[in-house]
Amino acid sequence: MSDARATETWPALPLAEWKPTLDTLHMWTQIVGKVRLVQSPLVNHWWNVPLYVTPRGLTTSIIPHGSRSFEIDFDFIDHLLRVRTGEGTTRTLSLAPRSVADFHRELMATLDGLDLPVSIHGTPDEVDDPIPFALDETHTSYEAEYAQRHWRILVQADRVLKEFRSRFIGKCSPVHFFWGSFDLAVTRFSGRRAPPMPDADAITREGYSHEVISHGFWAGSGNIAEPAFYSYTAPQPDGLPQAAIRPAKAFYNPETTGFILPYEVVRKAADPDAVLLEFLQSTYEAGANLAKWDRATLERS
């Protein structure tokens, strides 16, 4: 990677070029995330399971194991996975072209070797045609440059989403990375319960038990074949698809039942932060006004 590209604040991330790496990295993050999930008590809306952006990659943060503790970090600068224990021991795995099965096998063996055995649900969530981790020899790609570009975008998105989060004094999630859907998200709550969702799965019922407006960044999928920022309101109020939002290149996407701002619009803007904050604020206002949130109580004056 050239020095100029290595220091680019908002780097290009063409989905078609890094899709094989994305698919492999998605599975690796699911394995690590499931370690955190099985070792952590349930917190509302699954806030006990995401990863968090760091100056080098992504982290589980501290994970309990009886009276002991450990954490697992993705390092997208040195391209290593680090397992650190509360006793000061560190073990590393290489982030390089390798199968999901091989990554899964080595991580589980590493935890066993540290006397930190963990048994996870061995099949991916929220993906089509899931392959059990231990059998996945299909996903084997890892292009370090693209993994690093994705992380550098997460660093910038994390920063702007945290600024946006600071404007809200009601219940709000941290800015966190969900490994199931592979997106960085922050979610605001009205304080009211949402209508029951009896036909939904357990993940959805817990995640959407209350009224929310969520914003985030993801690498793209479905009919959005490029990285993008998103916003959705759940339950969706009448009139939301027709609401006026900014900037002009943002649009409502029926497939995701929410608004989309292509990442390239932000990346190429003279002031990327301002363009992204305009999208976040205008889509929040559209959802909150139509859903009749008590904005005077929930927002910082």
C-alpha cells in the first residue's frame, strides 16, 4: 500500500474488490463475538455481544471466565488476533489467507491452552446458507489492505457517530460493531415499548422490544452493492419513506426499510463529517417527528 493510501482518512472500499475478504472476516468476527456472547450475561438489546473500534482494530473488551478475565483483539495494523489474559499472558494468531475452519480450530485451541475453554454455537448467524465454522473451507481470503481500509473507515465512522450520540440524553446504545450483521451502529430509544413481534426470532424480539431509531455504517449487501451509511426507524411510522431528508443524494431503500447514504458521497465531500452529520440528524428528525417522540425531553438543548 502506498503511503498516500495508507494515510487516507476516508479510503475507497469497492465491495466487489474485497467481497471474498469481507466474507471471511465476517466469519472470523462471528467466532470471536460468539466467545464474548457465551461468556457474558445478557444485556438489553444484545449489548453484551458487539465488538468495539480501537486504534488498531476491533476488541471484545474484557470477557469474564469465572474469576479470571481475558479479551480478544483484531489488530489490522500488524494483522494479528491477540488473546490477552488478566494474568498478563498474550497469544497471537495470524490474520492471513486461511480458512474459517482453520481460524476456528486455532482460536479454540489457544483458549484451551490458556485454561480458558469456551464452547460456542458453531454455526454463523444472520447469513444465507451458513456453513458450520469447523467445516468452512470455503471462505479463505484475507487481503490485508482491504481489511485495514475497512477498519480505518470504522475509526472515522465511530468518531462521527459518537459526536451524533452526544446530542441525545435519552436511552442510547454505545457505538458498537455487530458481528452478526457486520455493521457499526448506534441506536436511540423513545422510552416506549414496541408492539410485540410474536413471529420474530429471539434475536429480533430482544433487539426491537422498544421503539428505536438506528444509524450506522456497513459494507453493503443485497441491493446496496457498495458501502453505505444507513438509518431506520422501528416500528416504521406512516409517511417515513416520503420524508424529506438530507443530503440530496440520500434515499429511501424499501429492501432495508430505511434511508441510505452511499459511502462515496461522504468520502468525496469537501467536509465529510458535516455531510454525514446532516444525514444522521435529518433522518433522526424524520423518524422522531413522525413517530411522535418526546424530542424536548430526549435531546440535549
